Amino acid sequence: VAELSPEESEDILFKEAWLTYFWRRALSLGIEVDIARQRLRFWIGRSAHSPSSHDAMEVEQGLTELRKLRIERRLWEASRSNQ
């Protein structure tokens, strides 16, 4: 496992927080509930340790999954319909 620079570590921590936020919102709005519950648990569990190069790959996969499932767009649509 390669050493990360402070900037890389900060970037990974930010992306983990972002993923946690999006999956929490998805769960609260009933979007992909089973996946959201599982991913939320996963990302919350990741927040307790120092980032590694392996974590960098996982956050990129996590962000790709959000895009493929269109979670961000679906959250936006759900928030617009609740106004």
C-alpha cells in the first residue's frame, strides 16, 4: 500500500464524506433503499481509519456507482418534487 500525500488523504476523506452524505440522503428519500443502507454502513465504517491507496480506488468506484445509478440526479428530482 503506497503512502499518500496529505492532499491525497484529504481528497479521499472528502470523497468518503460526500459518498456518506449522498447515500444518507438516498436512504432518507427512499431511493435504492437496500443499496443505500448497505453503502451508508460501508462508508460510515471507512471514516474511522487513515486513508490508503486502496481507499482511493474504493472512493472512485463509489463515485462511479453513484453516477451509474443516477443517485445525484434522482436526489435532485426528489428534492424538487418535495417543494
